[in-house]
Amino acid sequence: MNLKVLVVEDEELVRNEIVLTTPWARFSCEVIASADNGLVGENLIRTLQPDIVITDIRMPGQDGIEMLKKITPPAALILTGHSDFNYARQALRLGVKDFIIKPVDDEEFYAALDRVSKELIAINADSQRIETSSVAPPPYSSFREYVKPEEGDKQDFYVGKAIEYIGENYRNDISLRDAAEKIGITESYLSRLFRIKTNYSFLEYLRFLRLKKALELLRDKGKRINEIGRETGFRDMSYFSRIFRKYIGVSPRVYQNGLKQKSAHPSKEKKSPVL
């Protein structure tokens, strides 16, 4: 399957040259749409969800940087006649893969497109391999919270931001879409990256983190089960009990009562589930 490309460029001649003369098939790409300003480009990114956006910076209505700030595609290439370092720095923060000065040198442009397309194809292949794998996700007893590598890449940055979002908001009703919008990337891209980097889906990780927090709160003998459920993001108590029993093996109440008995008879205490 070819990668979907959107070209956003206000100069008609430049736009047509890129769309019509680039050997897209060589890079496993196809142009699905083009736009002459950032406002139209933003709407096309939202509706068409391209894999690669090729955009100018200075455009009427909305510039390319503002467009990418509002909705970040999996990959972007910046084409501009303005060799402004501040623009380049902003672009890199938004995950732009390359910054090419106009007039565009074909070989430079093709080399950048080749790098980006190969990177995305590799990500998609890894995602497909994981999604089609018959191996079940790790059991709760082996759940480990994700720690972003000290020298991670842009993908680690995005996943790290998603993990931060979960850690700050797990008590609330949140979703993959909420996290993607907060970070500024597409929902499908975050879903693929999250699975690759953590070996969990977004919802699996959220559920396991909530269970871990619930286990910690259950050690407080004075807290009620319903209170603990609400504090850890489980609004439906029957669902909380069902999920807890599925992964921990007993209901929250039985688990809490067991902790009380162990406190009363410390010599008989056994180890609690590994966290």
C-alpha cells in the first residue's frame, strides 16, 4: 500500500511541479490532494489523514508551522524560501523530517522523501507484525510502566508524552484520541507508535496503570472500594470488580480483606502480586 501524500504550497507553479513531476511510485507514495493555503491544508489533514505532508511555511490564511502545530501528521517536509533558523527550530520541534530551501534541488528533495518513506514503511511493518501476532499481551503480573530512553528519538518523545498524559489524567475519562490531540499527532499514528514502544495498546496500558493505582490504594484499610474505584478512573463499580478479578484473580473486596488478615497475622503474610 502506498503512503498518502498531501502537498500544501501557495505558489501554483511550484505546487504543480512537485505534484506532477515527482516520481512518487519510486518512494511508494501517491499524492491524494493538494492545497494552496494552510487553512485548507489543515482541513485536508484532518479528513484525509495523510502519511506525509509537504508544505511551504509562508502562505495566506495560515502558515505551515501553525498548521502543523494544530494537527501533526506522521511525517512532514518543509519547503521554504526563507532560511530562517527560528522557523527551522520550530519545525523540528513539530517532528518535521527535513527543511528544504527553495528553489528545490530535485536530488535533495528525493533523498529526503526516500528517508521519510522508508521510515514510515518500517513503522507500518512493525505495527502490522504486532497486530497480527498471536502472542497475547503480557499478563498483569509482568506489567511495567514505560520509561522513556534517555537518548530516545522523536517516536519515544511522542510515546513519552502520551505516558505523561495518562499519568496525569488516569482518574478521568480519557481516550487515545484525547492524548493524540493533546500531543498534536494523529490518533492512528499514536496508536501504532504506542504498541511498538510499549507492547501494549493505549487502553491496555491505561487499564493496567489504573489497576496498579487501585492495588496501592487498597492497602489503605480505611478506604472504601467504591471510593478507590472512582479515584483510579473506574466509574462503573461492577466493571471495576470484573476487571480486577480478571487480572488479579479475586475481587477488590476479597483482596482488601486478605490484606487486613495479613496485617492481623504478619507471620502468615505472603507476597502480593508483582507490580
